[in-house]
Amino acid sequence: MLSFELTFMDFLLEHQERHGRTYHFLILMNSILNAAKRIQHYYLTGALRGNLGLAGCVNVQGENAMKLDQIANEVVKYYLSRSGRVIYAVSEEEEDLVSMNPSGRYFVYFDPMDGSSNIPHNLPVGFLFGIAKRNLEGPEDGHLRAGNEYIAAGMFVIPTGTFTIALKEAGCWRFHIDETMNYVKPTRLELPADRKSWELSFNSAHREYFSSGVRDWIERNEKKYQFRYLGALAGDFHRILTNGGLFLYPAIVNHPDPKKNYPNGKLRLMYEAAVVSFMCQEAGGSAVDEKGQPILSIKPSHQHQRTALYLGSKELVEEIAEVLKKQS
Ligand code: AHG
Ligand code: MN
Ligand code: MN
């Protein structure tokens, strides 16, 4: 017997038709899929073509850019712009707002390659994106949107071949790449209630630099769960979405070299933290910042704004939020 799996595009067409939506979002998503497949190709052939190394320059975050950070950024910009549906994009790799089509309906926030330290090893990286919609009727509005205004957010784990997307109030779904380069077989994700599979995920080398409340919470809880850390938010969050638990990237406040402190956290709000928090919420979880406030309620004042991030199963996020609220 032949078997045929539902593709992501089948799934989305049906969803849009059921809700009487326009085709614009489909066109945008088609361009995002094209970009992801193209990045996947460059990643898989990176070692052969000499594309795994450093680009020889520093990006807007003051970090050494890798060739693949730049390739992925060019790929995403090309496809978003080609869709004709994006007015402005925000990229981790671009200091300024990227102007696209003046009549575009959407803002797209993206990290074209997340987890760059995995690149030289060909280990998992991510392409993360969040989408908000312009206020087409009212007065012109800006791109600095809180996560709770996103209409969709997703991530591709590359080269693993998974695509996870959350659609506003319609759940969080995972697809797997097949031999025809289609993402197929939608599975709805719900964080598991059973603590048996829960995991903690954070850079343990930094624990002494976290606030005392967070350090104490970790000490009280770390023996209860498995510990996993890949060093790429996309991959670490991928595990949490399936197994449950807590991903933490706390503020770094006690580093002996004050230049290495990140009092506002390291991760970027618009194209990292809000993207995964939106997905997590649609899967029944939640996320807060260093003050214990919901990540999705933060209205950014700058497109590259950073935030601390505590993300995952509701009970654990609520527990640590109490600690964070008390100490702030
Ligand atoms: P990017 O590669 O886009 O700069 O992001 C890397 C981020 C994120 O993916 C990951 O969770 C975190 O940096 C890891 O940081 P540490 O190396 O400090 O643990
Ligand atoms: Mn990143
Ligand atoms: Mn990146």
C-alpha cells in the first residue's frame, strides 16, 4: 500500500480556507519554506564548499560572524523580499530595519542561523522567525511589536529537518522533512504534564554569575530532572517542547569581568525569545524575563533588544517567576 502524508502547505491551505483567510499569508509562508530549504542545502554542503568558517567580520551584536550566518541572512532576505508581502524585516545580522515592499502586509523578525557555535561541527542550528501584521485599516503602526501581537512564529532545526510552527490560537505543530524536501506529517505539540520526562537546559558554566535567587533555585531543583544543553536555543527548546521542563538563559550579573555581564540577558527579544515563547504558549507552556514578567507582553523599544529568558512548562516557569519577582 502506498501512503501519502499531509504536507505543511496542504495543512496551511486547509487552515486558511477553514478560517476564510486571504492567500497573502500562504505566499509569505511559501517564501519562508523556500528560504529554509535553501539554508538546509548550504548547511549540508558547507564543509565541502568551505563555508563553515568565520566570515572575517563582526556582526551588529559584536560577535564574530560565520560565513553561514551571512549566507543564511542573504537567503532569507531574498525570499522575503520576493514574496512581495513584507514591508519591513528585522534580522539578527542587520543593524538597521530592512525595508522591503512598501505595500507589504507583514513584519518578519528573524534569526537566520541560531546557535552558530554548532556550525563548525555541522550540528543542529536553527532558523527562527516571528510574524506580525500591519494595522491595515488604522493609522500606520510600527514594527516594534510585543510577542502577543505575533500571528505566527516558527523554527526550522537544520540540518535535522524538523519544522515547528505555532499559529495564533491554533496550536503548535511539528513537521518532518521527507525525501522530496517537503515538510510533512503534522503533529500537534502539547508540553507533557508528567514530570518524568522534564529536563533543565542552561549553560552551567555561567551558574555562578546568575543572581542569587536563580542560583538557589537551580541548586534546589537540578537533581530532580535530567540536564541537557546543546548551545543552540532552537535545539534546546525543541527538546523542551517535547519533553517538558525549563530552558533558562538568565541575566549574567556577577561575572568577575564586569564587561562580560549581561544584565539584560543575552538572547534577543524579537527574533529569539518572543519567537520561542509564542510557540511555547501555543503548546501550553509559558515564558518570563528576569523580572518574572511574561516575555510576550514586553513591547520592545529597540529591534535588537535583549532579554533574559525562562521558558517551558508552566509550573516551573511560575515557580521561578516567583523567585524573580521577589528579588527585583
Ligand atoms: P546566535 O548563534 O544566533 O548568536 O545565538 C546563539 C544563542 C542561542 O542559540 C543559544 O541558546 C545561546 O546563544 C548559547 O549561548 P552560550 O554559548 O552563552 O551558552
Ligand atoms: Mn540566535
Ligand atoms: Mn544567529
